[in-house]
Amino acid sequence: MASHSVTLRHHFETSEQQKDASTIGMWMFLVTEIMFFGGLFMAYIAYRGAYPDAFAAGSQKLNIVYGTINTAVLICSSLTMAMAVHSAALGKKNLIILFLILTLMLGGVFLGIKAVEYHDKYVGHEIPGANFHPELDNKNVSVNNVSLYFALYFGMTGLHALHMIVGVGLLLFLIFKTAKGAYTAHWHTPIELFGLYWHFVDIVWIFLFPLLYLIDLHPGK
Amino acid sequence: METAAIVKREPRTYLNVDHTLKGWLLTEDHKRIGILYLIVITIFFAIGGLFAALIRIELATPAGDLVESGVYNRLFTGHGIIMVFFFLIPSIPASIGNFLIPLMIGAKDVAFPKLNLLSWYLYVIGGSMALTAIIYGGIDTGWTFYVPFSTGYASGMVMLTLVGIFINGFSSILTGLNFMVTIHRMRAPGMTWFRLPLFIWSLYSTSLIQVLATPVVAVTLLLAALERGLHIGIFDPTLGGDPVLFQHLFWFYSHPAVYIMILPAMGVTSEIISTFSKKEPFGYSFIALSSLAIAVFGFIVWGHHLFVSSQSVYAGMVFSVLSYLVAIPSAIKVFNWVSTMHKGSVQLTTPMLYGIGFIGLFTIGGLTGLFLASMGMDVHLTDTYFVVAHFHYIMVGGAIMGFMGGLHFWWPKITGKLYAENWAKLSAVIIFLGFNLTFFPQFILGYMGMPRRYHVYAPEFQVYNVLSSAGASILGLGYAIPLTYFLWSLFFGKQAPANPWGATGLEWQIQSPPIPENFEITPVITEASYKYSHEEAAHVG
Amino acid sequence: MSNHPDHIVPVRVYILVFLALLVGTGLTVFAATIDLGRFNIVLALFIACIKAALVVLFFMHVYYSSRLTKAIVISGLCTLLILFFFTLTDLLTRGAVQGSTDWVGVPGR
């Protein structure tokens, strides 16, 4: 294809160079995200190792049904996002919009369930701070240690949800641009790069789910 | 057509192509962005220096007579935060690096010019937040923000400072990302990795650290801010939290950060030593790969900041051994620089004075680091002035000398002007003498046991403190002189030729200052770098 | 080195990966209901790593990507592991001098 198309920025020699640079740039950004979440995972490792019973007790208060549904929802959204990129490579504008909208809806479902879960936590006094007094089955654990679990629960899922919200916003933008015909089979880099971001956010959840929801499903052993 | 009066037209440069404010504040030209950074960096250096001056005035006498302890805590905290986060970390990469990387690799700009501009705005916004906190009385946590003091007991606008540093961190991350993609994908045809200037290798290694390490301190400071604001207790020992975990997460970044500060200066030194010995760098690939080695090794030694924190002795041993290893690639560089000078045609220009000064002072700083890497010695030396002297030898004697050397080396290229060489040499000597007088006595003070971060001290320490404060005033004068002649050169300096130093490298093949696109046509590289001919070596200046 | 030619991943691959991810999720939940002691977390993380690898390799196209892309992903993971490993050399050995207890972790336990 012509190397002087309107999408080629002046400091790049060819479209291939531009696309390649954008892709590895996006990957480097995702690596920074790995390290960003990584700090929280390190805190999780430290405190779960120190207070396994408190973490189990805290995990008990989470709704596994919601968690599992949300995991499935995100996996579905990764499929629809991959299909959106696929459609973009084939230049099929209507399919792109369809799959982006599906991804958006699934993302919305995830955030909706998350909101319900957070509300339940609020009602159950499980938010760390002045009003923290959860109802625990295991009376032998220190409430203070359980608050560490919940601090990490909110920190990690909150940061994840923030990334989801940004993702949802970007999806709206991409749908709008696709409808205006901005993307072609030759150039659809923003959709590909966003796909990478969306899959990354899915991967974070793939780890958060077992670590936060499935700690110890058989208490009192 | 007029033939009688031939008007001398100024050649088109990146500076004169647009004189509007918008052309600067919305520029996508990496060269202009480099200059924007240089201006703000200089301002922060001056503010950080002001704090240093107040500290040294207070410490001239054993009693706490200039300020009381609470204020003194704010002084060294402000000095540390500004100098580390808002001066040293961006310094060489964001100013000189931004300007030179595309030129040195034969590209028209960096990979993501808009992102580059965003990085500058993030730097300015983050810096303004921290500065606001400082203007409103400052904070007293130390630049290290150890918990639970910073999250539960410190006074002042800690959260605002933390948020400012957090935002500034993203400036650093995006710059590093931009540089790495640029170096990977925008090299001119024929510019293979091992033909790259050593400055590029050092900036690539620096960028690697910026991208991988900064996010960890970002999330850590975010957690600390949340703890302070919402009392969620992630590091709170009363809830079972671990303050040492904060230190692990903090130093996971902050140790590699010191390599962010020194690697670019090492890269500058390689360029300067080679140019002013008229000789290719001895052991080019060793110098190049040692930059990567420092970046990688730098990630696995952070625990040497936690030797007395209640970190386990076993972990301390691991970190101690690894800390010795990280000295090896640095030593390789020193040997190679000296070998480059050996039998070279050495010219003692101003950049060379800074380059040679760097080698000597960095060696002292590095060797004293080994004392601190030894756990047994560190138990006695930690939190004394020995540590303060050690890191100032590296950061001021090393990084800032590298920065000054780089500024003097590339000033003609950046501005198209020549500065007054004699004043420049004089200030280099003043800085060198002032620096040593300021910080060498601090090694002795540390050895004698004077603790850091105290504004009162035992009377037997006064002699060395007075020497140190006297040195600081000389050092301050030394920095004021370049500011003056650099500014003077902008208005009254002689026009610089394309290659005033007879150096090799793509940036010296184009006019001074460069055109906005850097190169009229994309260069094609056909031979190795640093090719000095025998005629060039024999011809001085 | 220029980038790899554009490769269009067949939809079949996406569907297979999708199904594998769902199966993996089900397995994870099921395994969590069985008491395997300390092995529970190992198994859960093992499955999570497989799932993540599938997403990275196929949904994110790393399987078809350049060496540089693969190197970037691996270096990110290595840095993360360095953070975990070396911090654990401290967290796991705090009782080591007096005599190890299970996981001392933090003072006051």
C-alpha cells in the first residue's frame, strides 16, 4: 500500500514501521501495568502468607457466584474483542461495531456486578476504616488482619475496575470512530492496541479471581 | 532579481522556524521538548540548591540556631524530593537525551512525539504539586516517606506531594517507553546496534529501568497516600501491616533509580572521553553491554537499603553479595575510559575537564558504596554522613558533572552558539574544588559517627561541618557562573560551526542548530562509529 | 528488523481458546471446593497461568509476533518475579536466626 497515506505520521518512513513501533510501544506500556499491579500482588503475597486464616475468613465473605460469573463475562468479552480485531483486519466495519458493542456490554455487566458486590460490602461493614466490623464465621482471627485482606480486595479490584472503566470509555470512542469510517483493513491500529489493553485487564482478573474469591472454601477443618 | 545587495539570510533552524508561544508549548519537536525540560530542570535545581544552602548554613554550627528541628526536617525532605524526583531523574535523559537520540540514530523525531510532549506536561504538573506542598510549609517525612510516620504522623501536605511524585513518575515511564521504541525501531539504515553511540546504549539501559521500576514506586506511593487519606491500614503495624514491606516496595524502584541517575552521565562521559582523546572508545562492546548489565543487576540489590530495618539477616547476605557484583560493570567502564585516554590525543576542553572529573569522583563514590554494601560495616555507617557523602559523590560528583559536561559538549549543537571557554574552564575547576571541599569532610564525619538528618550535633564535628559549608558556598558559586555565560552566549555568543570539537557521530554532520527535520535526507551508515583518522588525531582543535 | 507480516488468526483458534478458558475457570472453582490443603493455591495459580498464557499467546497474538514482542513480555514477567522472589528472601526467613516458624511474615504475629 502507499507509504504516504493520510495515517502515516511524518517521522516514520513506512506504515509498517509505524505500526510496529505502536505495537511494541503498547506492549511496553502493558509491562508497566504488570509492574503497577505487581506491587499490589506483592503485598497480597506478604499478608496472605502471614495471616492465612484471616485471609480465608475475609474471602468467605465474597460471593463466589458473582465472582465466577464475572470471570466468565470477561472471558467472553475477550473473545468478542478478539473478534473485533479480526473483523477490523478484514475491513468489515459493521462486524467491528457489533463486536465492540458486545465487548462494551459485557464490560458493563462486569462493572454492574462489581457495583453490587461493593454495595454488599458497604452494607456488611466490610470496608476498611472507621466502620469496619464484618461478621466472621471464624471468631479466632484478628479483625485487624481481616481488614488487611479487605484493603487488598478493594485496592486490587478497585484498580482493576478503574482500568475497566477507562476501557469502557475507550470502547465508546472506538465505536464512534469506527462508525465514522476511520478504520480500514490496511490501518486499524487503535483497535488492535485497545485489544491488547482489554486482554491485559482480563488477565489481571484471571489472577484476582482465585486469589481473592477462592482462598478457602472449606472452613473449620 | 536583486544582485547588488546580497542579504545574509539566517539559515532555517528548529529555533527560528516558529517564534510563537504556541509553537513551544504545543511543539512535537523533540529538540524543543528537550529545551522545555532543560528550563524546568534548571529551575528545580535552583530550588533544591536553595534548600541545600539553608541546610549547610544551619550545619555550620553545632547548635540548632538557624531553624528548629521541625523546619530542618522539611529542609532536607524538600531538598531530597526536588533533587531526586524533579531534577536528577529527568535531567540528562529528558533534556539532552530528548534532543540527541533522534539525531544520533538518524531519525526525524522520537517514536511518539505527542507522548513526548505529554511527558513534559506531566513533569510540570507533578512538579507544581510538590512545589505547592513545599510552599505551604513543606513536609517532614524525608524523601523516603517511610511508614508509619509518613502515613500516620507526619504533618504537612504529604498527600499532595505523593500525588505530585506519582504523576511525575508517569512522565518518567512514558519518556523511557518512548526512547526504547525509538532506539529499537527508528534507527537509520545501516545503524546497527553495535554502531550506536555509547550515549544511546546508556540511555536505552536507563529507559529500561524507568519503564520496569517506576510503576512499583507509583503503586506504593499510591497505597501510602490512600493509607494517609482513608486510613485503610495497608502498612499499619497496629493492624498487622508491615512497614518493612513499604521499604521493600519503595527501594525496589529507588535503588534502580540511582542507576537512572548515573547511567546517562556515564554515557556522556564515554562520548566526551572519546572525542577529546581523538580515539575510539576502548572496549566499545564492553562499555555498551556494561550499561545493560548495570540496569539488570541494579534490580536485585535493593535490600542493601534495608540492612538495619529488621529485614532478615539471610536476605541481607543475599543482597550484600549481589551489591558487590553490581560494581563490576561500573569498574569495567572506568578501566575502559582510562584506556581510551591512554595514548590518545588529549585536549583539556571544558567537557573533558568534566569528563575526567567524573571518572575520579564517580570512582570514589562507587568505592565507598562497597563499604556500605558490606553488612558488617553498614551497621555502623548507615544513617551517618558517610552515606550522605557516598551518594553525593555519585549524584553530584558523578551525575551532575556528567550533566554539566554534556551541556558544555552539546551546547553549540543545541543553540548554535559558543560559550566563553575560559570562564567555562574556570567554573569547572571551581565546581570540582567546591564539591570536594563540601563532601569529602562528610566521609570523615560519618566515620566519626555523625548521624544524618540531624540539625544539631556534637561539638567535635564542627570543624568538618564548617569545611563542608564553606565548600558548599564555593560549589554554589561554581554553578552560578555557567548559568551566566550560557545565557550570555544565547545573545552574544559566536556562531557555532557544525562540528566545533571534531567529533564523530551523526549529530555533528548536520548544521548547528539543526533543521526541524534533523536531516535533509535520511543518512545511511556504512561504517563503524568513532572513526578518528590519524590526521584528526594529530590535529588539535 | 522490520515487523512480521500481518497474520490473521483463524476464528477457530479463538473459539478453542475461549472454550479452554471457560473450562479452566470451571476447573478452578471445582478444585477449590476440594480440600487439597496447601496444594489448592498451587493448583489454582497453575490453571490461572495456563489461562493467562492462552490469552497472551493467541488473543494478544504473541505466538505470531516478533522476537522483540516476546522479549518484552518475558522481561516484564521476569521483573515481576524478581520483585516477588527477593522480597520473599526476607519475608520467609525472618525467624531463621532463632529457628524457623512456618511463616513469620510480620512482627507481632
